Amino acid sequence: MAIINLKSIYSVAKKEFMDNLRNKWIIAMMIIFLLLTILASYLAGGQAGGEDAFGGMEDTVVSLLSISTLLIPIIAIMLGYSTISGEAENGSLSIVLTYPVKRIEVLIGKLFGLGSVLIFSIVVGFGAGGLIIAATVGASEGLAYLSFIALTIMLGFMYLSLSICISSFCKKRVTSIAGGIVLFFWAMIYGMIIFGILLASGVSFEQFLTPGFAYPDWLFASVFFSPGDTYQMAVMQAFDVSQAFGFTMEIPEYMSLGLLVFAQFIWLTIPLILAYRFFKRRDI
Amino acid sequence: MVDKTIMCPNCKNNLTIQGQPGEKIYITCPKCDTKGKFTFPGKTSYETTDDSYALKIEGLTKTFNGFKAVDNISFSVKKGEIFGFLGPNGAGKTTTIKSILGLLHVDSGNIKINGYDIKKNEIEAKRSIGFLPERVAFYDNLTPIQTLNFFCELQGADKSIIRGLLNDVGLSDALDRKVGGFSKGMLQLLGIAQTMIGKTPVYILDEPMGGLDPRWVKVVRDRIINLNEQGATIMFSSHILSEVQTLCDKVVIINKGKIIAKDTVENLNKHLKIRPRLEITIPGLNGKIPEIIKKIDGIESIDIKNDVLFITCDSVARINIISEIKDKGFEVKDIKTIEPSLEEAFMKLIFKDDEVK
Ligand SMILES: Nc1ncnc2c1ncn2[C@@H]1O[C@H](COP(=O)(O)OP(=O)(O)OP(=O)(O)O)[C@@H](O)[C@H]1O
Ligand SMILES: [Mg+2]
């Protein structure tokens, strides 16, 4: 029972990769992502370095960060939201599941296949940005940039895992579209909600912007409840950035890169385990 | 030796065949080249060893939110059989098929495919299956070759057969097109090609002729017979009853989730007392039924269209009719015996079943 066939996982992954990499919506998003990263690599440097058109690593990473925090979840959700519900509804999954494969193999294959599409677009997008930076300001922080790419891939996988969970739970494609939209908006407004709570707790807007203001601990803890926030925090740690978007932050000791990455693994695995439970019990 | 006249489902041509009781023969219509199969009436033996069954279903029940779509049904399909699964819309055919395949989680029931339990021995059971779902879909951005490549990998089958399979179902002109642009019929054909990957011993086809034009219906029929000749077992559901009649060894009819008949086509007709029909062509009748024929005992119904008499009667009456006609000097141009159609049996059964409820 416990034996998993790696060949089947590979076949499913390959099929997902080939199918989605030819999907015109995915291609469109990947192109937007690529153009924005090139533009950001250019503009961030233009503002920071004055004469120098291309900026240094850190400034560029901060602007790339805002692009990836927005676009990578979108691409991940687009890839995953209907991967099970849609296939169950149109009938293709019923054919696949009458071949000698297990549902767990199909699920893992989908994660890797769709994940490869994400990896592909991140590597192309940030690779292009990185090359531009390396060509202009040198590659001194190359290692940090590689961890930036790795963390971005992790961001993609967290949202992929969440959206696969949605598609595994929802009975119909339309409900999983709604689920995907809710997931995306939740990711986008989470920061605002936390900020709202902060203001409601008596902190004024001026205080908030004052350099050296000590943020309450729970504000940092709230980071762990949002995959996107763990990502931003982890990237800033990797680059030792404490100043971003006009804010200066005193990041508490415990908020280490290791803890953040651990939290990300939790975000990756829990939705996947749930996805498998829903998928296993599901009528196809 | 027994003589039988049967009607070709495609061109309605009548042909006479000969065989021993219980014998199964393959027929090719001399006019339109349609292939078919016929089992002569006679005793059929039912062995009960487990490995003589390709499919064995016991006490299958499946409910959807409290609604019993399939209600405690049991049947088995012997190896090498072509098995027809009939029933009106919503009877529970698709639900039964999906339950057999482990796609649905059943409330209760034991299911064995080729001797393997679908729950306990999932992979082995599924390795023996070629399945065509009711609604066929694949991956929009893959070509037919890429699609079949994927399924070959899953089955662990040889990929060199792919082009041949696509050619067999007439898709060789569409090899480089994306499946997303395929018509319903083309998808159905690709679905049929897909079932033949890995030369599985058991085929389960949910309405294999649905959505196909007559030319391809014939291709599918011929394929089914071809596979069966090579030893495969085929279970298929269908609305086209004449198709089932000339293809199947055995049929099960279900209605409202329950089996209402389970038999050979021949026995089913007998059981329901649906008699063969006599068609006599006598030039010059012009829509008038001769009085002398009306008087003969044992005629169930009699009808006329131009010069052709349609009579349903028992075998004694049949002899009397023929001798009477000859005695009275009618010039008989043609006499045919038409086998009762399953359609009649089907309608009669469902009608009776609904009446009881
Ligand atoms: N997923 C489902 N949820 C709820 N009810 C269902 C579901 N699938 C089937 N049913 C119900 O179960 C009954 C049997 O449906 P099924 O699809 O098995 O019929 P069928 O014999 O295949 O009909 P058809 O000839 O139209 O294909 C129907 O009343 C149908 O509405
Ligand atoms: Mg059906």
C-alpha cells in the first residue's frame, strides 16, 4: 500500500507541465512577470543610483519583491485552482484514475508538474533581472540573490499547495474559481487587516511612521499567518534589509530565516495533506 | 442445425444464418459489411469459479445525499463475453460503471475485476481495464500523440502502437492538432483509442457510440467485435438497442437503480413472450388483409402496408398461415421472419416496472 510509483508521478508531472506551459493565460502572466522584473531592475537602479541606470542588488530586490508578492500567488492560483475540480468535472480525471495509478501519485505529480511551471517562470523572470544587475553592478551578492529566487519558488509552492487544496475540496470548477479569488484577496488584504488592528489598538499613523517606533510583538507574529508575509520577511532577512517601502524595522531576534522557512514548510504541507484527504474521499 | 433470420442494424437487410443451439457466431452483413455477433438459443452453462469472471459485482449500493442511485445490484460478466448494460436515462448505468472502477465511493458492495478486488487490490484491478467514460475529455493543450503518450506511460505500455491506434480511429489527420480544438466525436474516438492501450483484457465502455456518426458507429462496433475475437471481455452501456442486440451475449437491464432483467438477448425475448414477426409480400393486396388469414387461430396481431403483411403469431399459426396462403393460390413474392427486437423487450420491461411502482 505504502509503495508509491515514482514513474507515475513523473508522468503526471510531465503532462501537467506540457499542458500548462502551453496555456495562453499562463503564458500571458509569465510575460507580464518577465517584463515587470526587467523594468523593476532598471527603474529601481535609476532612482537609487541617480546617473546609473541599473540599481544595486538590494534596491532592486525590494522592488522585485513587490512584483513577486503580487504575481507569483496569481500564477500559482491560476495553475492550481481547478486542477482537480475541473478535471473531475470534465471527465479527464476519470480516465486517468482507471489507469494503474493511485490518487496520491496523481496529486504529487500535479504539485511537481504545476510547480515546475512556476519554477520555470520565476527562473526566467528573476534570472533575466539578475543578469541585468550582474552585468551592471556586479555579482557580489549572487548567493543572496539565489536564495531570493529559492524563497520566491517557495512562495509559489505555498500558494500552489493552497490552491490545489481548494480544487480538491470544491465539487465544481465555478466554486473553485470563487475559492481561488478569495484566497488571492485574502493574501492581498491580510496586511491591511493587520494594519487596521494595529491602528484600532491605539497606535496612531504618525507613531507608526516614526523611525525607531517599537512595533508590538504580535505584529511580527502575524507574519506567520500569511505565506506572503513570511516570504517578504525572509527575503529581507536574507539580504539584511531593514529598510523597505519607507519603513525601518527592528526585527525581533526570534524572527530568524530558519524559523520563517520552517513556517513556510508548514504552509506547504498542511494544505497538501488536507488536499489528499479531500481527494481520496472524493467521488470522481 | 438451426436457421435464423436476423436484421442488420445498419442497412436493415435480412440475412439467414445457421448454427447449433448455444453456438456463438460472428456475422458480416454481405450488403454493408457491418459486423455482428449472434448466439443461438439453447442451454447456456453457468460455471461459478471465480476466475471465469471478468467482472463480479455483489450487492452494490451507491447513494448520493440519501438518494439511492444504485440499489443493491449484483451481476457478473464471464470472460470473453460481450455484455450489454441497458436502462433509460437516469437508471444508474454510469453510477454503476463508476462504482465498479472505484471512481465513486460506494455505500456497500464487493467488486472484482479480473479476480482483483477494486478496493484491496486497486492497481492490479485497474491494470486490467480499458475505460471509456460517458463524457470524454483530455488536456486542451496536448496533441493526440502527447495525450496517448501520457496514458502509455501510466499503463507501462509500449508507445510504438500510438500512431497505429490513432490511425485505427481515423485521427491520423489530426496528429499535430491540439485536443482542445477537437469536436465531440473526435474526442470520443480518441477516447476509444485510449482504451486500447496496453491490450487490457477487460473493457468498460459507457455509451461508446454516443455522439458518433453512422460511419464511426460501424468502426466502433467492428472494434468491439475485433477485441472480443481476440479474447477480450467487453461491458458497454448503450441507448441504441439494436446495437446491443446484435453484439451482446448477455444483457442486464436496470431501471431506477435496480436490475429488472438479466439474461441472454434470446431468453429475454422468450421470457417476455415477444414473438418473431412474419413479413409476407403478396403483390396486389394493396392494403387489404385477406379474410382467410384473419380467421386463423393463434395470431396476436396483424397489420398491412401496401403489399406486405406483418403478422405476429405462434409457430403453429405460422405454418397454418403459410399453407393457407399457398392453398388459396396467392402469389407469394417473399416471406421473412424477423427476430423480435430488444427495443420491444426493453420497453415492455420498463413499462411493467414503472406500472408496479
Ligand atoms: N454526482 C451525483 N450527485 C447526485 N446525484 C447523482 C450524481 N450522479 C448521478 N446522480 C443521480 O443518480 C441517478 C443515476 O444517474 P446515472 O448517471 O448513473 O444514470 P445513467 O443510467 O447513466 O443515465 P444516462 O443514460 O442519462 O447516462 C440519476 O438520478 C442522477 O441524477
Ligand atoms: Mg450515463
